[in-house]
Amino acid sequence: MENAALGLYDLHCQIEACVAKQFAQPVWVVAEIVGLNENRTGHCYLELIEKNADGVVKAKAKATIWASLYISLRRYFMQVAQLPLSVGMVVALQVEVVFHPHYGYSLNVKDINPEYTIGNRLLQRNKVIERLQAEGVFEMNKEMLVPLLAKRLAVVSAQTAAGYGDFMRELTQNEWGFAFDVTLFPALMQGEAAEKSMLQALSNIAERADEFDAVVMVRGGGAVSDLSCFDGYELAYLVTQMPLPVVSGIGHDRDVSVLDMVASVALKTPTAVAQFFVQKMVAVYQQVLSCQDRIATAVQGLLQQHEHRLQTFETLLPLNARRCVEQKQHQLQMVERSIELLSPQNILKKGYTMTLKNGEVAFLSDLQKGDEITTVYHNGSVKSIIE
């Protein structure tokens, strides 16, 4: 048993020989970078993993890009992919598989395929888009229209970022002098912690939704790699669930992030976002001026109409007054004529008489034997005693 046993070194030498024979030529492997360390000597040390469909790590390895190759590989990758090598990135590496008796198993990177990383990034982004569409939330925030008078703005941005400064300068120094009420919710807008930071800022805004008219997410320009934090599922989903319309301006002219796709309004730059809100105020202001002009025109028309009516009244009033007086005079004459025709004197002239007792008109029922009465004719009177 003891004669058959191998020393550890001998075992490793045999493994080394097997690995060298089996992997005589470099091979391409796909893995996710979970660790990246550039030391002072110029070497780059990577920690690589592969996960299964459930996200459980099923393989790990360490890889090295020696300084003599790292500078050229890094430059080449950046030129093609427009992204720096970073943690969380899925890469295709050409590696030399080595096993050293003392240092063990490792991978020496010989080449990198940036096209694979670009394709994988697009694939992951498309998966996020398809998931949001399948859940029926992709268009939810787009259905929320930005109010005409959107003056109370909740802004998600880095406080010291140039993009935020451009936004505030354009907003506060607008030529119309419109005033806006801006509340900043500070957040990281790039890097590994950016998505989590923006999620927290949006959650804080949602709790105070009744204080604002719209949400603004702005950042200045930068590398394409800076967009990766705007393609995450959790951030996009929260934007679709916001109780306020979201306006994005993340400073990239060529690329459209998932955040841009689900936001109510997507603009290219922070300056464009500020101009968007100013122009909405201009539109309202012009509507007010238009209404003011229409009201003034209508009032002027009414004044002219009533002035014309007054002038007509001034012309007709004397005529109508004269006609009214003449009508009343005629009516008065008719009344006087009627009174005259019905007067006792005219009735007496027709042959009628009037009997008086004690100076008052007497009826037959008022007379008794011995009463003295006066019978009045139109040309005189006669006194009598009733026997």
C-alpha cells in the first residue's frame, strides 16, 4: 500500500501532464465576472462563475490576464463593446487551461470576444422587455399624461452631477420667468449600486406622490456602459407602477434604455427635459393669453352692441314718450266724455227727473206719508208733500 502511494507533488505532476495533453490548445469559455482586481504590476485577476437556470452557482474559477496582454485586450474590448470589463458582465474568453503543482488550477486569458458580451447584454435586455410585456405593465406609465401645469417636480439624480446642474439651470433661468418647485431625491446614476439607489429614491417619491405633478430622472452623458443600470427589471417595473408620470433624460443620443421605453416621456438630455416642462408652461400661458384676447373681444362686442341699443333707445325714447302721452291724453278725453254723458244733468235733459228727500236721492222705499220731497227737472224743481 505504501509503495503504491503517490506523493502530492507527483499527483499534481500527473494532473499537470493530463491537463497539458487534454488542453494543448486554448479553448473558449463563457462565464460571469464576479471579481476583478487590477494590481499595481498591471496584471488583472478575475473571478469567474457559471450559474444554472435557478441562479445557483455551479462552477467557479480564477483567471489571469497578464500585464503584457491586458492593456491591449482592455483597449480592444472597450473600442468594440463600448463597455469596460466590469463585475456582473458575462464574457466569452479564450483561455489557456493550466495546472501548476504548487498553485493549482487556473486559467490564463489569451483573447476576449466583445461581440458575445454585446449580444448577451442585448439578450438580457430583451428578456426584461418581454417579461414586462408579458406581465401587462410595459405601457402603464406611458398611459399617465404629464399635466399641463406640471410645476411640482420630484427629481431623481446625483446632486453634484453635471446633468442635474444643466437641468436646473435650464429650468430656473428660462426666458419666460416661470417658477418651478423642484425636490431632489439624491441617487447614484451609474455603477453597481445605482439601480438599488434609484429604487429607493422612487419608493420615497411614491410615498409622497400627492406632493408632485411628475417624476424626473436625469443624468448627463457618459459611456455606453453607464446605461446598464437603466436596463434592470426591478427599476423598470417600479417605474411602470409609479403613481406619477415619469420623464427620463439620461444623456445618451444613440441608445434607448428599458427605462426610456417604459417612462411616460423619454428625452435625450437633462436640458431637453427642462425645455419640455418650460414649453408645457408656455403652451398654457399662450392658451391663457388666447382666452384673454377672446374674452376682451367678446366684451368689446357686447359693449358695442349695448351702446348701439342705448343710442337707439335715446332716439326712440322721445317719440315713444310723446306717443304714450298722446295715448293717455286721448284715453283721458274718452273718460271725460263718458263722465259727461253719464252725468245727472245730461240724464235730466233727456226727460228724466230726480226725487230728493232732505237733499238726498230718495227711493220709493224711503218715502212715507207726509214726507216733503223735491222733484228735480233739468230746468228747475218742484216741492211736494206725500198724502
